[in-house]
Amino acid sequence: MEKQVKSGFVTLIGRPNVGKSTLMNHLIGQKIAITSNKPQTTRNRIQTVYTGEKGQIVFLDTPGIHKAKNKLGEYMVQVAERTLNEVDVVLWLVEPTHFIGAGEKHIAERMRKSKTPVILVINKIDTVKKEDVPGFIDEYRKICDFADIVPVSALRSRNLDTLLDCIFKYLPYGPCFYDEDTITDQPQRQIVAEMIREKALRCLDEEIPHGIAVAIDQMKEREGTNGSVMDIDATIICERDSHKGIIIGKGGQMLKKIGSQARYDIENMLEMKVNLKLWVKVKKDWRDSDFLMKNFGYNKKDLQ
């Protein structure tokens, strides 16, 4: 019998310099490439993926929660707050202190409205006396009802196993979203997904294209007999079973056509041989889910 695993989406919030990146790098076990600061308003980028014996955690980046000073700020806060309600767990990273400032109180106010379990992570405990930690925990308990509170030192990798166990406690059982070798989202994957989607748009009838998205499940380079080969597994996601049949086509002909046209472009971009395998899955009404929509890289306005 196959072992049941847990998998889900977790978002990390906290003020700048509380150690979010350090925590991420130590949880994953290696330094993650720094993502570009260029605005990508239509995408909710996956930052990192942790895969272990218990299952998989997909860590999502989200715009910061702050007191909005303008329309753009309001929009960013709305996006962040919506994400908070659509992930499985929120990790709120703070520093060990008896003084809780206005910024943290504002976040706490937002957290109280969220139905998602919030785990408070008190970071940098290596910088304070051990006996002071319970006092910091008590201070934070006063401002919000946390699912759990875990003191850690991201820098010294202290108590991180406890934190991972704690996250898994709140995740649902289900299949992993990503291949176990996936550690972080590469921009290359997004380009490949767009190339496949572009070919699908060209090959299919008018009514289907807007109802599809492409997810790259695996992208791995290996040495072939005549140089490098990139193995790519991708899934075309559609909204209806009838669409699935059309995308696959009679005897799989349509899917082959999309695959061979996309492979040609991807080989040109990567400058190597590509072994592309395509699957088709139905996710009903995915366009109505802001979370799934962002995950597939769509801007809601483009779907009107």
C-alpha cells in the first residue's frame, strides 16, 4: 500500500530583515537563487519547494501586509490577504522582543480575520537568553490566537525539524504538486509553459484556449548520446472533460501536434535536444479561483 503523504501551500509573512530568506534557505538545505525584483503582477511566483518523507510544502511569496498609503498599496494588501485565505498555513516570522510595534499589531489585526491556521515563528533565539523566550511567547499570545508558536534560529538551524513537523500537522493528505527534485521555480519553466500554451492556442478551436493553463511538472537535464537532453513533463489544464478530449484529439493526434510544435521552439531556446511529454488534466472552474489562476500565471483582466 502506498504511503500517504501530506502536501500543501504555505506562505511566509513578516517585516523585512526578520530572516525569511535565511529560514527558507536552511529549510530547503541550500541557498536559493534570489528572485528578480522586476514587477510580475500577473504571477504568484512559487518561491521554494520542500520535499521530505512526510510530504511536500510549497512556499509561496506574497506581497507584504502593511498599512496601505495609496491605491497600489491597497491592491497589494488585498492580494496578500486573499492569498492568506487560500493557502493551508501562514507562517508569521517575528523577532524575540517584549515590545510589539504598530507594524506587528497591524499584521495581527489582519491575522485575526483569517480562517487559515497561523504559526508564529520567533526567529533569532540564538541572540537572546534561553530563559527569556517564554516571556516573548506570552507577549505575542496577547495579540493573536495562534495555531502554534515555534521559537527557532534560522541561522543556526535550531528547532527547524520541530517547525517542519508543526507545518505538516496542518496540511491535508494528498499527492505532491512537484517532482521531488524541484527546489525552486526557475524563470525558464515559465517560458517553456508559455511556449506550450502558445502552440495550444494556435492548434485548438476558438472556445477552448482561454480555458487552458500549462503547468511544468518536471524539467531535468541529462547527458544523452549526442550531448545534453532536457526531459520535460508538462500538464495542460482545462476546465471540462469535453475539452480534454479535443486537446488530446483522435488517437492523440492533437496533443502530438501541440507537443512537436512546442518542442521545436523549446529546443531553439535551450539550444539542446528536448524530450517533451504532455498530459491533460481537468480542473473545473480553475479560472474562478484567484489562487489557481495566479499559480498558472494569468491576470484576471486577460480572461474577460
